[in-house]
Amino acid sequence: MHYAPDDRTLPHNPLKAIVAPRPIGWISAMSREGKLNLAPYSFFNAVGDDMVAFSSTGRKDALTFAEEGGDFVCNLATYDLREPMNASSAPLPRGESEFDFAGLTTAPSRKVRAPRVAEAAAALECRWLQTVPLVPLGGGEAANFLVIGQVVSIYIDDRFVKDGLVDTAAMQPIMRGGYFDYFKIGPDAKFAMQRPKGAGDYTTR
């Protein structure tokens, strides 16, 4: 079959079920006045060795607070934090803390103003670089905005560092699928492959 937004051959757009699983950027940010926001974004990923980006539909608090404060933190959403992560997606009034609503604790960041989630196994402290309006085909007003940040410091819970390497599987990060689906990484999900000769090693790629 074929699907296009103007055909509606399926009841829901299948894109999120196909581009899946997607890592979750659990973004904490602070406004100019010191108000906190925490929200999960599944349109998120690393876009360079020291840069990450998340996409917001509409100019939501995570986006505007990152711009106002000049920074944000990407907290790792893991299986043990799935319920508070989900709770933090509630549409609270601007400036009402999702940390408090979800029963989470703030911890000070080292190099940015926005705090991290104290319970998170890892967090990326980012300086805001730019917000790119994603103008659709045919022009008009952008509905989606790409927020790009540069990672300036990384927090990792010492329990998950073994022989100088981060044990990703042990942290059990969760990822977003389509509809109401999520996926979990565990020890059985991990496998390794050597790069082709001349392609570089894992320390540089």
C-alpha cells in the first residue's frame, strides 16, 4: 500500500511507527525569570560529535526557555523513570514546574544554568546555538522548530561506567515508537560489529 497525508488510507500517519524507535530528548530548561520546564521530545538526536537537536511542534516552553536562558539539558529517559517521564509531558501552564508535577528532583548543572534531573543516569549540558523554523513545502508559517545545542558537559552516573566505557544497555534507555508504543534497550539487545578496514575506530566516529 501507499500512504500520503492527503490520501488518508490509514487512520493515523505511520511515519512515527516507521522512523522508530527514536531516542527521547528529555529536555530541561530555565526561563529568563528562573522558571523551570521539563518535557520529553522524541524528535531528538545527536547531530555531530558535540551537538544535539530536538524538534518542537509549536513554540513550546522548552524551546522558548532554551532561547531565553541560552542553554538546556538533555536528560536520559530510562525504563525506571518511564512514569515520571510520561508525567512530564502533561500540558501544564507556562512556568509551572514539571519537576514538581512528576515528583522529580533538580540537580545543578556544571556549565549551564538549567538544572538536570537528579534521578537520571546521564545528562548532556548544552548551550543553545540556534532555532531553525522548518518552513513546509509551498511556504507559509513554520509549525515545527529545530532547536540545536552544543554539548559542553556530560554527567554520567558512576555505576554505568565500566573500564572507561559507558554501559548503555545497563542504563536501559527507552525510546519512542508510533502511537502509544515505547521500546527498551537491555543487555540482550546489544551486539557489536567491527568497522570496515580504513573506516576509523569507535573512539573517533
